Amino acid sequence: MRRTMPVSKNNASGMTLVEILVSLVIVFIVFLGLSSSGLVVLNENIKNELRDEAVSVADSAVQDARRALFDNLVTLPADNVLRQVRSVNRPFTVTRTVTNLDGDNRQVTINVGWTRTEGSQTRSYSHQVVTVVRRP
């Protein structure tokens, strides 16, 4: 005679459909939080790259001013410079202002401005460098 063991429904191992669905909802909520923080990091990274490029533009303008002849060092009108940031040409506005300190010294102020659209708002940023150039 064969004996069969009764199988109890309460001793069955594994997960129910409800438990799987609850765990999937929890994982989904975690990924939503991670994706929004990833967008914040990307936004800040782009702002930093634009600022770094503005510093590079300002440095180039300062070097141009230092190479110029002292008597030719004058205030210039605003000039637009295109630089490629993340495969997109971005405009930077460069302004050079020269102030006579005395007969042998001139203060050169370089201001670099740029705009960036964040969401639905356009924000303006600027970077300023000041140097003194002496008559040789």
C-alpha cells in the first residue's frame, strides 16, 4: 500500500503575485528618485562646462590685451564669440573696458556674459577679469 503525504497550502514556498507587484512598485519609486537626481547632476555639469568655457574666453581676451601695444589699448565694443560646448555652438559676449590709472598704467576689465535656458526661464551669467597693464 502506498502512502501519500498531504500537501498543505500554507507550507508552499515562493512569492505570491501581490508580493511581486509590491516589490516592483518599490523598485520603480527608487529608480524615479535616482533619475531625477541624475538630471540635477547633468544640469549642474552643463552649467560648469559653460562657466569653464567663459573663463577660457576671458583668459584669451586678457592675453590679447597684454600683447597689444600700450598706446593701442582702448575700450572695445561688445564682441560675440562662438565656442563649442557639448557639440553645440554657444555665444559668449566679451566686453573690454580700459581705464587710465595714470600715465604708465591702465586697468583692463574683461567681462564675459552668456545666457542659458533652464526649464522655461532664461538666465544670464557673467565672468569678470581685471588686470593692470604697464607701459614698457
